[in-house]
Amino acid sequence: MVTRESLSERRQQILRIVVGEYVSTAVPVSSDVVTRRQVLKVSPATVRNDMAELETEGFIRRPHVSAGGMPSDKGYRYYVEYLAEPEQLPGPVKDQIIQQLRAADRDMDSWIEMATSLLAKLANSVAIITFPRAPEPRLQHVELVYLQDLLALVVLVVKQTRVRKELVTLLQPVSREELQHASARLSALYEGRTWHEIKSSGAEVSPLEYLVTEQVASLMRDEELALNEGYVEGLRMLLEQPEFADQPRVAKLAGLLESKRIQALTTALAPDGDEPRVLIGEENEEEALKSFSLVLGRYGLPGEATGTLGIIGPTRLHYERAVAGVRYFSGVLRELLGQVHGRSGLG
């Protein structure tokens, strides 16, 4: 087990320099660069010896014998645990994020889509945000919108989650008033129920109400099956990172993203608490993620509805910024979800 005491203060400083330089340049860091950057003012020979020891102990590695050093997964883990300084997003960056979210349509789908794009740009990597979900979706309200005599729109509001809409073809012409009456009755009958409870309620309903009940139960079932739906953005930015030029490992990640399993994986791996979780390289059990680092978090209303958010980037990730970004967006999305339910709003 690696502890802070695994490295002396001088070697901690050298590892910090190697990580910082490599994150910035993607170029292996020579002992000459470290000698110029270090503040302890030890000799170049001492720096070379320390870098050799860091390599022997597995904290840095060299692509070939004469190259400079680059952090290993073990080196990044030590850096994240003991050397990284807590960071907050600058005020102007926060202001810009809030302004863009305010400009989006005022619903969770639009906010999450925009937040995913903004988080990807912030980290210059892939960002994933899933929709907030209750453990067992329950109906809040159903509304029928008249479109034509034989066509209506079912608008379903699920407690603590998002709105679902679907067209329904009617069996006979129905007026707006009849649709409004059916909406009110079905909302009263089924408020707070799951799709199983709606299907098995046995309530006496009219043919129109029966048709809509079937549609509502189907939409509720889809909602339950879609617990890990969300948005993924930023693959193009990740592909532009120099270490991924012509690399098949990105193809594996792209396949994972396209399969949409990534949402379920990030949900399973996300922390239970407020502090983001960092997974580095080989720490990931999923083969397609072993060349990448993940920074994952949760947001939402505990006990009612929660979603996950995260960043997938190279192991050469700016960890402080990624953690700060995930932490900040978690708080913003929690406030937006509260606003949807009349509890709070963006400042």
C-alpha cells in the first residue's frame, strides 16, 4: 500500500513537477527540466538519481531508455491522493456556465444536455451525465393535449424525474373538454403509483381512460427501464489529445460509448457521497477504460432522485480541474433539479 511516507519530500516535489509538466505538454520530462523547476536547489546528479529511484519504485516510467520520465498510474494515484491541491473553478467560468444554462430551455433534459457539453469543454475530454431518477418512478400528473379529433398528446410527469410525451391515436373523436376531464380523473386515480400499480389497479375507467391508462403504464415502464439514460459529449476533443493519435484504444472506448453501457458503468462506479471518485488507468475493471482516467460524481435529491456525472479523459488528465468541474456541476444540477420541484434555483 502506498502512503504519503512512501516518498521523501524531495521526491514528492520531483513527482509533482513530472506530473505537472507532462499534463501540460504530453512530452516525457527530462531531469534537466526538473532541475530548472525544482525549488530545493539540489544538483542535477541528485535529480537524476531521484528520478531513477522513482522509476524503480514504479511512480514514473520512460518510453525508452534515453527518454525523460512520465507518470505511471501509480504516480498519478500518489499525486491525486497526496500532492494535488484542491481547486475551484474561477468566478468568470462559473458565471459563464450559469449564463448558458439559463439560456437553455427550462427543463431537465435541456439543462443536462447543455451541462454535458459544458463539462466536456471544461475538461477537454468526454463528459457523461445521466438523467435524475427515483429508485422506482412514480406518476405525478398526466395531461392530454388535444391535437385533432382522433389524435392527442399524452404528457406524463414522473415524480422527481423528467417529462415524457407521446402521441396517442383515439378510437373515436373526442373534444378538448373530454380530454381535460380524463386527464383530471386519471391523475387523481394514479398519482404516486408505479407502472405495476397502474396496470393492476382494477379501477373502473371509460374506453378513453383505459386507452390512456395503457399508454401511461407503457411510458412509466419505459421510464423505469431507462434508469441510465443521459448525454455523452466530447469524444472528438479526446481524439485530439496527442497520446491518442492512431491508437486502437480509442476505438474500444468509442465502441463502449456507442453501446450506451457507459452510462450504466459510470452509475455503478459513482461514489455514494458528495466527493468525486477518481479511477486511474488499470484501476478500471472495464477493458476499454484501462487507458483512461475517470472522475465521477452524483447529483440530485437524496432519497428521491439522483443522477451521475463524470469525465473520461487520458491518464494525463488535469485532475484538480476535473474534480473541481465535477463537484461544481454536481451542485448546479442539484439546484436545477430542486428548482424543477419548487425548492430552489440558480443564484
